[in-house]
Amino acid sequence: MLKLGVNIDHVATVREARYRGRGQGEPDPVQAARLCEAAGAHGITAHLREDRRHIQDRDVWKLREVVRTRLNLEMANAPEIVDIALRLQPNIVCLVPERRQEVTTEGGLAAAGHMPALTATRQRMNDAGIEVSLFIAPDAVQVEAAARIGSQFIELHTGAFAERFGQPAERDRELERLVAAARQARGLGLQVNAGHGLNYQNLPLLHQVPHLVELNIGHSIISRAVTVGLGAAVQEMLKLMEGYAG
Ligand code: PXP
């Protein structure tokens, strides 16, 4: 069964828009995580950014206490955040690139260009019992690098596919890249997740990509929650994911 990890960062984005620096406020990403799990989500994802623009340190500690499924900590390979992750003990970390000016994570990791540093962090996480995923573009060089780094998972960046959704020829090219990368990764013994930009319109096409274990979806679900409620938004997404053939 294809699993759904809900990214709750944007619940914190709304809170920080009003309560930044106040140590409390609404809406609460921890309460949101509880509602997602109650609605059937298989995991909760939060990105503790170096600039703390949405999720705060207190959020990840509280999430570690209350998440009953799997906690996936998205993070840059930065010493401060690596130390927090090792103490926090999420079930899995997903290493992502971070740039200060970006609105959200934009590109995939340049895994091939940062093999020694990524391998060292991968090893430290695994030694602490934490699985590792690398967020990469559907690119053969990056998939190969992820396997050599020894990560357990990759998360294929679906942003280019999502952005080209309205242009069928380009969209299909992006889908083919995702299909090829998933096959290659599986052949190399990697488990394959996917995420970024997935929504209620483009999700059905993603069924064409084989070997997927989990999708990480944030913005579309949190946005839909404004009109139908978070539980219903999660359930609608789970419904679209049903019947995935693998
Ligand atoms: N996966 C990764 C690695 C991400 O950085 C993000 C965005 O924070 C997501 C998934 C979720 O993307 P979206 O909010 O567009 O669903």
C-alpha cells in the first residue's frame, strides 16, 4: 500500500505569521499531526530549517512525544541540525538542500557533489538507529550517488512534474524521468519515496511511477484543510492514493 506522510510545516507557517517569537500560538502543528494520524496518515513530516521560519525546536520535541506513526525530520546537512536530530531520534531524516531566499525547498540535493559529507551524516544517523532518505531530482547520477552514500531511501523530487502539469508533453517527460529513476533506485536496493508539489489534481498521474513506498505531501493538504477540515483533506488524499499498483 502506498503510504502518506503529511508535511505539517505550513500549519506552523500560519502560526508564525501572527505569533513569531512568542513561544505559543495557533494553529498548533502538533495538534494538526494528531488529526492527520487520526484520519489515517502513515507518517508526519516536519522540516526544522536553520532559519526556523516555520517549525520551531519546541515543535519537533513535542512531535517526538505525540507522533504514533513515523516522524520524518526534513533537514539540511548542517552541524546544528544534525546534533538536534541525533538527540531527537526521529524514525527517519530526509536530507534536503536549504537556501535562505527560497520560499520552500526548491531543488534536489546535489548528492553526487557532496558524497563525503552526506556519507558521514548518513553513517551517524544509522549508528543512532535513524533511517536516512536523500531528497534528489529524478536524475541517474544522483540516484547512483544516493546508493553509494548508503542511504536507505531516496525521495524523488516531483516539483518539475507538478510545475509542468498543464503542459502535457513536458509533464509526460517529467513522469518518464520519475519512472526511470524509481526503477534505477529499486535496482540499486534503495526504497523510493516522492514528494513536492503533489496535489489533488496531479496525484492520479503519479500512479504511473513504480516502486513508491511513501508520498510526502504538505501544501495542498493544509490548503484544502481550510475549506473541508484537516481530517477530510487527509482522507481525500488517501482515497486518491488507493489502488496504487506499485
Ligand atoms: N518533500 C520535501 C523533501 C519537501 O522539502 C517538501 C516541501 O517542504 C515536501 C515534500 C512537501 O511539498 P509540498 O508542500 O509542495 O507538498
